[in-house]
Amino acid sequence: MKEIKTVAFDCDGVMFDTINTNRAYYNHILANFGKPEMTQEELQYVHMHTADKSIAYLFADSTSCNAAIDYCKSLSYMPFLKNMSIEPHLKPLLAKLRKKFKTAIATNRTTTMDCVLSENKLEDLFDLVVTAIDVERPKPYPDSLIKIIDHFNITPENLIYIGDSALDEQAAKAAGVFFVAYNNLSMSADFHIKSLKEMESIIFR
């Protein structure tokens, strides 16, 4: 860990418990088009993937998919933020990290990331935020992590990434960075944690 210079976070499932937010958001869109609520399998998919991929997954034919994408563009995300809960140790951890390390986000969120950060007063606590619209290929590709590496002019060994999904695991492996699995023992990772509080013993060891 002496090599670490930057600590990066996934958003959904790490910084925030957003499963209920994503459930409410996509079920609202489905209901608008007279479709039933998501299955558990569909919920797990949209929880990891970009909005466009999620809509394409939920709306099979191109006509309804395009209509749903257009509807999303006019839909405010703000009413759904009430379903989102912040990881209780996130802000205390960031306060300690920023005394020594750069902090970043690598997420498959797109246009909703800014309002998530501002609503939770986090916009000044990250040196770089990389969303799916900032890279050519979102996770599971390593592009977002490579963008962080290039931005800070560091090597893969200088970056540690905290994620909770298979997409995070694949991106970290492809980028060659240290990977911390958050509350998911099924993943292959350098470290496994159940709380961001545990990051202190990893980073500051």
C-alpha cells in the first residue's frame, strides 16, 4: 500500500445504497409505458450498467427503447434521491484520505452524478469524477480507471479502486489496479470489506 497515491470509488453500492433508488426510477419508467415492474434479475442488471444499456435491456424493440430514452431525458432524477442512503463512513473516510491521497470516482452513472454529489454535499471531496459519458467504453472496460491514471500521471500500482460488482472487478483487473470488493465475497479482490471504515486499516497500514 506504500505505492498508493489515488483512491477511487464506484458510486452505486459503495458510496451509496442505491438499490431502492434504481428500483423506483426504472419501475417508474416502465409504468409510464404500461410495462410491469422489474424482475430481480432486471434490477441487478440496471444496478450495474449505464442508463442507456439498462433501457435497452428493459425495452427489447428499438421503437419502445428510443421512446423510453427520450422520456428519460425529460425525467428529473431529483424525486428519486430520497430513496438513496449514503454509506455512513464515506465522509469521515474522505476527510482522512484527502490529507494524503487524491480521490476519484469511476461510475457507470451518466447525467445523474452531478445532482447525487451536490445533494449530498460531496462535490468538493473528489479531485476527479469519471462517468460513463466521459469515456468511450464504460465498465466493465477499464477506460474510466485508465482515465484516472492518466489524469493524475500515476501508474496502475498507484491506484486502488473500491467496487461491488462484477463490472468493477473486471475493470480493475483489466486496468491492473488494486481492487477492494465492497460487501461481495463472490468477487476476486485484493481486499474484501463490509464497511468503508475498514479502508482506513488498508490504506494507512
